[in-house]
Amino acid sequence: MLGVDTNVLIRFLTTDDEVQTPKANRLLAKPGNHPIYLSMLVLAEAYNVMTKVKKQPADAVLESYRLLLRSPAL
């Protein structure tokens, strides 16, 4: 099992870093044989950053979470 921290989730959701975003995408989109673990704390911290710092609408962030959490890799 691979634990994902807040920074990885934010890079995955924002695509704002040309070096880290592709790495986050590879990890979350194709984790290989390892299931991904996202803690409630990571989800809460990322939600706060996305809505307060990145100024994303809350409903858009929640929809991204819904799609992500449907992944069989999680």
C-alpha cells in the first residue's frame, strides 16, 4: 500500500507544476500492484488548499474527489 500525502494530491488536482504533476499523475492514475491510501487528513488538507489558496469552487473539488475515490486503485 502506498500512502499519498497532501502535496501529491494537490499536484494531481491542479496540474500547476511541470515536474511534479506528471509524477503525481503516474502514481495516482497507474499505481501498479500497490493500492493507494488517502487519509481523511490528506483529503481535508487538500480541500482546504484547493478552496482557500487555489480559489477553486468547493463543488468542483468535491466532484474531483468523487471521481478519484471511484478508482479501484484506492
